[in-house]
Amino acid sequence: MSEPNLSVKDRKRGAVVGAAVADAASLGFHWLYDQSRIADLAPSTPEFRQPNNADYANTAGYFAHAAKNSGDFSQYGEQLFTMLQALNSNQGKYNKTKYETAFIECFGYGGSYTGYIDHPTRDTLNNITIAENEALTRASNIAFNGTDELKRKLITKILGNAKQFSGDVLKQKVEESIRSTDNDDDLVEHAFKMLKEWNSVDGYHGSDDTQLPALSKLPALVATYAQQDNLNTVVESAVRVTNNNDQAAAFGQASANMIEAAITTGDPELSIDAGKQALSGITHQLIEQALASQNKSTPEVTKDWGMACQLNIGFPSAVHNIAKSNSYAEAVRQNIFAGGDSCGRSILIGAVMGACYGIDTENGIPMQWVNKLTRSQTLINDVDQLLRTTE
């Protein structure tokens, strides 16, 4: 049963906050692959454990979060937070250029994020850097009658605007920037030639990867675009920014369908049904397999399928958990007890269960868990800002 008295706005808030809280709650045992060790160390309340290298000693696991404290986000939660901020910076509208820029400013060299950088994030950053450097080299090699200083000035104007705009708007902004200091038709014409080379960077530079980071940004995006015709379009774009892979995009669509149904119906069962209706046959098949294993616990089936970061094993574990759990706290705890990439799975689980059961309700997200987040008030303020734009 879901929480019957929640508005759609409440459920949108629950989806985003639920995903963030579930990620932070799972951080302490993230990538510990020994289910027995987790159960021994925290037999009833495994959530919000302080990351401790000693917990991982002499067993299967990887301790990645030495720089983190209880209440912090993993890299998955940071990706969610980055999408939330990118949407708010653009009046609640998704823009691929702005999201990619926010991603780089968070995870890139000198960025705001401190912590483990996963494989698809690292590859994405490298791919973007290589593509931009090649484009800048081609732009600089275009024959130019002016000085090197003036050429650098044009490149600076192009780069300054390219981090915010694209297409015809970018072209317009570059011209305006040049004419504000040098009202020279020849300079504008040359800048347009350079801009043509820069625009060759356009497209997706995400890693050819099928791991769970593909889903991290979806709760904020679905909360914004639920029940809108272009939901699938923006979901595919956002997934491909970090995971430029057809299978990753398919899992993204299935997961977005589930989160949207949780927001619109508040029913976990209908949410799972919506996931089955996604375009990809593989997600439908995996959901059926998850539902056929309801006689087992989520840790049991996760151990059978695998506890690692791949979408084809993390996704059905999350579906199984959602189908079996009767509350948000139960789902989050069962996910942690399942071990392995618990933070990766937590985004989908937390979003669906948070949307269905809400915040500070009998079976919903415990308010004391929300208050444990290091950036609790910032998260709430950002979510409320986003939701005001969707009213």
C-alpha cells in the first residue's frame, strides 16, 4: 500500500529527496560485498554508518569513501544533486549544454566534488577534454590576419558563451560579445568560422558504459518532466551525457517510467508495470525475473544475480526490492544488506519508494534520516525551488 493522502507535488518531492537520502544512507557499506559482514556489524540499522576501512578488512569489498562522512553523498548522489542544480540554473528546464557544464564543474579538474570518481565519469570527462582540445586546435589553425592576442580574445569569447548556450543562441551570443568591444564585421566572420569548428564538439561524449551511474540524475529530471510528452527525449539525452550506450539509455527509459508512475499513481506495483512497458525487451525480461523470485529476500536474489555496478544486475535487484518492501526504510535497509553497489541501486529504489510513501509519513522517508544529510537544508531548498517551476 502507498500513502493515499499525498499530492503529486508531495510525490515529486519524495522522489528526489528519497533518492538522495537512500544514497547517503547506503554510503557506509558501499561496495562491501560480504553480506554476512554487513549483517554482523549492523544487524538492524545499517543506514548512515560512518565509512570505516576496518569494516572492509579481510573480506570482499572496496573501500572508496575515506574522504566521506556519514550524511555525505556518494558520487551517485552528487550526480543527482548536479542535475538538480543544472535544472534550477535554467528555470527548471533541461538543457544538455548546461547539464554537461554543471557535470564538469562538479566532477572535473578543480571541481567542487571531493571523492571517488567512477569509470563512466572519468571516461566522460576525458572524452569531453579530448574533443574540446581537438576543436580548439582546428579553430586556432584557421588563417587569421590579426594578432595572436586578438585570436585568443575571440577564443575566450567563444568558450565563455559555449558553456551556457548552443546552436543559434550560441552564435548570437558570440556576435553580441564581440561587437560589445570590437564592432568589426571581419572579426565576427572569423569567429563564426572558429565557432563552426567548436560546434563539431557537439553531441555526446559519455562513456560507452552500462553501469548504474546512468540512472543517477533521473529523479530530479522525472520530477520536472513527469506527464510531459518530451520526458523520454530528455531522459535519453541526460543518460547519454555520462553513459553514451544504447543499453544504458534503455535502462534509463525503464527507470524513468517507473519513477514517473510512482509520482502519478503512488503505487509501487503500477510503477513496476510501467517499467515493463519501456521500449527495451531486456528490461521487461529482467523485471519478470525479479517478480518471479518473490519467495526469496532481496539480499538472496542480489547475491544470486550479482552485487556489482552493471545495470543488468543492479536494476532487477532494485525492482525485486521495490516489489517486496512495505516501507521506504525497509527498502533502503534491504538494499544495504544486499551489499555491493548499494549506492548505485539506491537511486531508483529511493526515488520510487519516496514518491509512493512521501516524507515523514508512517511508511515514508523518516524525517530524522533527512536531517542526517550533510546538505539537508540545501537539498530541500533546491527541490522546493525546482517544484515551484513545475506548478
